[in-house]
Amino acid sequence: MESELGLIEQSINSRYSLWVLEALNELPESFTVTDPCISGQPIVFASKGFLKMMGYSKSEVIGKNGRIFQGPGTCRRSVMEIREAIREERGVQINLVNYRRDGTPFWMLFHMCPVFSKEDGRVIHFVGVQVPILQKPRRRNGVGLVYEDESRMIESVYGSCRREVCSDAMVDLGRALSLECALDDDADHRGVQIEDTCEASELEKRRAVSAMNNILSVLTYYSESTGRLVCGKRCSLTGLGLFSSSLNISLGRIKQSFVLTDPHLPDMPIVYASEAFFKLTGYARHEVLGRNCRFLSGEDTDSSAIYRVKESVQNEKACTVRILNYRKDKSSFWNLLHISPIRNATGKIAYFVGVQMEEACKNQDGHGLSPEMRQLSAVGAVRIAVRSLSMGAGTSKS
Amino acid sequence: MVTVDQLQGDDFSKQCSPFSLKGVRIPLYHFGCISGLDDGSASLEEEEEEQSLLDSVLLAHWEDRMWKGLFRYDVTTSEIKVIGGRRKFIAQLNEGWSKDCIPKLGRSKTGRGVFDFGWMDSQEELLFSVARGGQSRPELVLATDVPDSALLITVNASPVEYGHVFLIPYCSNILYHFLDAKSLELALCVAVEVKNYSFRLFYDYSPSASHIYFQACYFQIPLPVEFMPSDTFFVDGQKGTCISSVADYPIKTLMFESNHFKLMLEVVAEICSCLRGKLILYNLLISDRGRKIFLFLQLGNVEATSCSHQGLHSIMLLKRLC
């Protein structure tokens, strides 16, 4: 079984080869590379510039999720925007407050881009570039939308607060409130407090874009050496490629053993399996994905149980069966398998979920939720994750 | 810990007819110590990389009822689409739903003005109850009497989305007459404890109803209003609270964001009671795991005052409170 650190190293090395590390470390900019296919979407690479800027050492950063650099001053809407961009597998450029290791907050322009597999269009990595912003606070809106009416902006003369108010009856009220608050607010922002709005300049935006281009060229170049090509734009989408990384992220939260199979592909292969499944069966990811579940059955598996499963799938119904399954090491276990069709936004069946429960392990977890209930909660979580897939016009903006 | 709203103190006696859940034994989920609400400040807790207990319990029970065929239709068969355009509104085609699916007032045998819920007849729809606990960790009790002060969680047999439930505040055999800090706190606790960005709570103020209920459902994509730009007019940096007006949205909407849950819910509860005093219709949306509350101001059919004035009244309140 792969250790987590092993997975992280593999993430870069298997795709771009070992030599990419040197090339990436030669780039001066601050950037990180994350892997959405690993549970928790950890950072798999952090540039020297990044570590220096943030004050962290490499071991403190690799394997962690980017949210560790966020703090109370980080606008939650911006965090949501980033999360949505990841889910929709597109890039985003946003102003964001991050915190250094010593706790000081600072504004930066965060520019993120997905890296696609040329072969099947899957998202392999996300690259994030961080450009610190020289303090010139303007408007409170993380995404930097431009308001047509410039007079809406009030630049407070009190030095510490910036306020934005509507141009109707609320204006005077807003001014009054800002007056009161400005007098209370701590004027020193080099300490713990920070301006509540900020926007990057054109120069800073250009720096971010050119840094991104450099990084993407390095990654593309080195991917040629392993034959597992990547590119900055999605080129093609094969069947397996359609299994978006966003699903990977939401399904990664589910700790039970389960698989998703695709009834639209020939022989209904497994398109996703949870970490717990690998642990239960002893198989590795590459030994499972793309195969039909029948490899779990063996000599003494009751054919009527198999038949019941087949029948339910054909009739698009849910079912629970008690079936004898075999691990990779040939040992067997009784599997209380719950299968259910899962629909996406079109209302049609997109996948079937199979949640495994080893009968011998029917211990209640400390919280009091029965194993059967835990199985059902896994099904529910899968439903929510798949429900909003394929929502049609307007969602993907690649 | 829990404050009794002075406003409610006088009117507590004129609640709707007592509603007894005697003999009803359902699972009970005890909140753990929620740092965000108890000491007033939200630690920047790490996002849990797995489902929380309450999240699992809710999903498990809902899925269980689906398995048992309790719902009028399978909501996941309804197609949903994003409408092309600036605001990306979402449309759902649900052929199983009709006007009869909204809980009606007054026809229930429990009394006039009480919503006619399915679970009042068939207990199957009652999932579990939720209440404050004494431990620091959350706890699930498999079957017990409904405690004195709790939130009843029941399914909506005609769900609008997956996981659609009603959350009904309940206290000493009486259903809550109106929204106050105490009932809002219970609902907010649920949002915080579910720890799932897909989970959102809703509340609709209805002047003719004699008791209140919240609704909640799961939907992975943020709602259009959450993407709209906002004009912030109040910031309290120390308490991490800010109040904004949502721009470019068809309904006048205020957004409250805070790391300081207790303060936010007191402010919102106070504003809502003022709106109620003026019979101004409004709706609430709690999202972002309890950190954001949206207040939608509806044009009341009682008063002819414009919405912006109603909004202004609310804001005047804020200045007084904060």
C-alpha cells in the first residue's frame, strides 16, 4: 500500500520525471502545485520563492492543503470562488489574504490554473502562483469586478478603513458608520490587523500570468520525457477523463469503502474507488480502475448473489446482498454490499455506487452510528457529489 | 449559554396549543461544545477532511427513508440546469411536485394555525432530534424521549432537493411561536456541526403561522446570491463581523458574515423581531457552514413602504447594537 508521502512524490515524478524538480526550483517566482486526485488535495511541490515568502520549510508545506495559509482576515467569498474554480476545473485570478508562518497577514494576487492530461483530458494538477500586492486598498470585492459608477467608491481620509456604500439613502448612514468605526480602528496595519480590501495592479497581474506561463512550459516540456503529456488547455475528453477532479475532491471526504462504476462504458468498469476500498481489498489504484467488479468474486462466491446484483443494475434499482469476496492475497471475507443507482443533474443515471461492509468488522465506531447507517451516509454523500454534475450551459468556463 | 429573549418572555404563554411528543422515541444527537457559539469566537478550525457525525446521521436517515419509499418521488430524477446569463440562476424541472406539497396551515388536528406536517400522522417521517449536550464531543443516542428543548428533524416527503428536511424548534411541549435568538441559535448550531458546504438552512417568515420551522437541504454548488458582489457598509475588524448589501440582485438582500457566531445571531434575531413587529416579510439563508446569513427583504403586502426603507430600519438597529 502506498504511503501518503510516497503518493505525493509519485505525483510529480511519475508525470514529469525527477529532473523537473531542478527546473522548477530555478524559477524565481512563488508558486505551488497541488494534486486534486489525492485526498485532501495536498501541495506536492512548493517553490523556493514560496517557502521564502511564507517563512515555512519544505516539510511543513508538502502534503498540506493550501488553506493552512488562510486566516481570520481571509475573505470567505474568495475562498469559495477558489473552491468553485477547482470544482469546475478552470483557472481563477483573485486577491486574497494569506498568513506567513509568523502570523503576519498580507495581500496577494492568487493566480491558479489547471494542468490537463493530453491523453484523456483529466485534471492532473493545479498550479497556484502568488504575487504579493503592494498595499493600495480600494474596493471590497475579491474578484475585482469593476463598478460602472466610480462615485460609489469612497476613500476614507481616516487612513485605516475603506468603505463602499450604495448611492441611495444608505450613503449618509454608511458615512456615519465609517466615521465611528474609523475612530475606533487601529491605524497600525503592520501588526495583526489588515486592510479589508485590496486590488492588484496591472503590473502584478502581468507578473502572475507570465510566471504561470513559465511554469506550464516547464511542466509540459518535462512531461514529454515520461510520455505522459500534459497541457494547459483541455484537449480531449475520453470516457475515463470525464471523471472530473472535482468529484475526486468531494468523494475524498467519504471514509467508507466504496466504488463508482459507469454503466455507460463497456463492461461497466470501476471509475472511482475510495482509499478504504484499497485498504479493504489489498489492491492498488491501477489494479482496480477500469475493471469490472467481478474480480472481487472467486471460487466460492454464490452465483445467485451475483445474479441479484446484475438484476438490480439492469432494473436500475438499489439492493443489498451478502456476498463472499476475495482480497488480492486470496483471503476471503463476507461483504455486505449495498448498491444503488446515482443520478446527475440531468436526472439520468450517471453511475452505480457499491458500498462494501466487511461483516467481521461490524464494530460500531465510537460515535454510535451503526455500520448500516454509515453505509447509507456514504451513499448520500455520493448522491450530493454527483447530483450537480453535468448541469448544462454556463457552468464550465475553460 | 442560552439567553432567553426578553421579547419572547411576555408572549411565551400565548403559544399555540401544546403539542405532545410523549412516548415518541427517536434518536437524539447531542451537540458537542461548539467553540464558535459558546465562547463567541470561531477558531479558524481546519476544514474536516471527512463527514462530521451530524452530517452522517442526517444523510443516513434520509437515505434510509428513501430506501423505505417514504418520498412522493425521487428528487434526483428531476433535471436541473443553469440558466445562461449573468447571475447563473438554477432551474429545476420537478414533475412530481405540486402546490399540495407545501405544508398547509390550520387543517391539523393539533390546532388552528399549526402547520400540517406529515410526521404528525406518520412517525416515520420524524428522523431524529437535536439538542444541546453536556459533553465536549457530540454524541448520538439511538432511541430516547425527545428532550425538553430541541430541534425536531423530519423529512419533507416532497423534497425540493436531496436531503430536504424540516427543522422544528421545540420547547417543553410547545412549538416556537416566532423566531428568536434561542431558536436561531439551535439552527445555527446545526449548520456549524454539519460542517458541510453543501448544506444550507432556510427560513421563511409567515405572519399567519403560529409556529416556526426551518428547512434545509444539500446542494453542492453555491446558490447564485452567494456569487453576487456585495457592498460592505459595516465592518468590525476585531470581531471579524461584516454586514453587506448584495448588489445586482432582484431582491433587496443583506449579508451578515462573522467569525463571532453569537454576536451575529443576536443581531439577526433582533432585526427579525423588528421586521416581524412591522409585519415585513423576509427570508433567511444560512450558508458557508453557519458563517453567512442572508436576509432577503420581501415587499410586504401589509405596508406600502418600499424595501429600501425597511432595509434602512434594520441597519439603524445595527448601529445601536454593535
